[in-house]
Amino acid sequence: MQAWNDLRADSDKLKELLSRGNSFKFHSLSALSSKEFLHVYPAVRKNKLRFYLLSSRYDTQKCKKKELRKHLGRAKFKFQKFPGNKKSDSISQKEAEELIGNWEANALAWWINEQCKKFGGLLSAFAIPGSDIPCKGEMIAFLALSKNKPLENDPYMADLVIWARDERLVPYIYSDTVRPVPPFGGGLGSERQAFYLFELAGINL
């Protein structure tokens, strides 16, 4: 995590890392409640992009480190084809493909460069609402860009499209409410104190 933090303003290195994949696969051991969030932390290990995943239930100073490590998930970054499915609980397949297409068309071309010019650089983590992790089973998170509000300076915001296959082997598509941080605050589980793993990694944001 510290290695990623050190690179957040290095557009060339970030584009090199992010050009090696489009998604990461993980397995949800249990459904999250509507009050929980899944925190996703980018990290760099041996010059490869990785992601650490931890429920907000355990991403807290109150949680013992042994318990935190037990629930810390790890995922490799790689290229995967979007499986798609006509059934969705939040967005249509067309909308999901548009969000993923926004990343493919803009991220490496110019969007990452613009993010790196900002104070702090590219994002440090994602907060995925529990409503986007409503079942146990295999999930794939695809990097995406969603359109910002018209008055925002940045036309796009980092996003994730979550494809899930629950224990009944039924595929779903979820998205739309994933929040990149920083900036912190504004609700939606994005308060700075909610991300205790930053403190454990010695990262001051």
C-alpha cells in the first residue's frame, strides 16, 4: 500500500501498472449488511498491482490485528472479459459496458494524467456499499469511469462495476454507488477514520 501511495502522482508508472489488466477477482465469504462497506486498497508488490479487500466491520482500530489479518482479502490485477448478464439489481448490462468502456477509452489516454496533476494524485482506495455485495460467491470488479455532475471540474470519477455470481450460480451486475477516496467525508462510508488500514500501513492522507 505504501508503494502505491508513493506512486499516486507518477502518471507514467501508474499507466504502466494499470495497462496490465482491467479487473480483479475475489470471493465474498458472506453477504455484507446495508450498513457495511467493502474497502478496496490498491497496492504494489514486486512491481505488480494487487488489491487488498477488507470489510468496514474489521477496518477499525477496535479490531484486533490478528482478526483483521484473518479477514483481509487479496486479489491479483489481470485482464478478464466482462461476462455480462441481462439480469441486474442496479444497472443494466448496457450501462455496465458503458462504464467499463469509459475506462478503456479514457483512463490511459488522458484521465490518469489529469488525476496525477491534482494534489495527492490518483485515488487511495474504494468504498463499495454492502448493497453491492449482497451474496456469497465469486465476484469480479472491473475498473470503470462514471460521469461526474455537470458542474464538477473532472468529467469522470473512478468507479467499479461488480459482477457477482452467488451461491445459486446466478449472475448479477452491481454498481453505481462505489466511492473512490480521497476525498474523504460526505457520507457513503468515506470518512477518513473508517479506513484504519491506512494507519497500520503508515500512510498519512
